[in-house]
Amino acid sequence: MVTRKNAIVAAAIVVAATVGILVAFLPALNGQSGTASAGPLPSGCVKPAGGFLIIANQLGFNNSVDHGVPEDNWPVIDVKLGQNVTMVVCNDDPTQAHGFQIMHYYDSRLVSFGPGEVFRVSFIANEAGTFRIYCAILCTVHWAMQNGQLVVSQ
């Protein structure tokens, strides 16, 4: 006998499954392949001398999906205490905005950058430790953009 509670649970499962399928296939429905852009990087998307290049796309930060996130941290950036750190962050995703934050170092404001946008982050690594690199903007690969690390060692 089907109860009202069982019907509500079944309907919730169907809705959740439908949303999951739409999120997984939305890029294809919009004419996108669902993978990272194969075209040229946005203008200005160049690794700075002695610095780091972070590319956000449909595979996460620097293809974090291919690096075992969320179980494994990616990207992992190692620097020395007192080092001047420069990063160029590029959005190579053709359809959606992404965000970029680093706990303690670059988290005082919400950063959002749209397709093709590039920005530069510079700071002095003034505290030793491991700091999370993450995105605070919801997108289809948001789960894969939560586990980067900045490791500042002495």
C-alpha cells in the first residue's frame, strides 16, 4: 500500500535524479561538449615569471576533476614563508562564471569572473601553514573547485 509519505519520498527522488541529470548534461544541451575549452586561452592568460597560472574551466581549477578531487587536493601550490606570490587566474569556461579565494590570503571579498576574464593576485606569504584554495560561486563543477591548497613552509 502506497502511503502519502512514500509518494512524497518517491517524488523527491525523481526530482533529485532529474536535476542531477540536467546538471550533468546541461553543457551538451547548450551546444557545449561538457569538457574544457579546446581553443586558445583568454588574452592575458599567461603564467607570470616565478608565479603560478590557475585556469578555471569545466574540469575545475587546473583540471582538478582529473586529479581525484574531492578526495585529493588540487591544485597544490608550494611557496616559502616571506615569498612574494603572484598568480594569474583565468576563466577558460565558455559558459559560466567561477570564483577564486584563498583562505587568509585572498578571501576578504567575493571574486567572480566570467568566461574569458583574467585577473592577477599578488601577496606576501606572511603566515606558514596550509590554506584552502576554493571557489565561492556556484557552478556545475563547484564541487571540484573546493580542495586546492596553498602550502606555505618555512
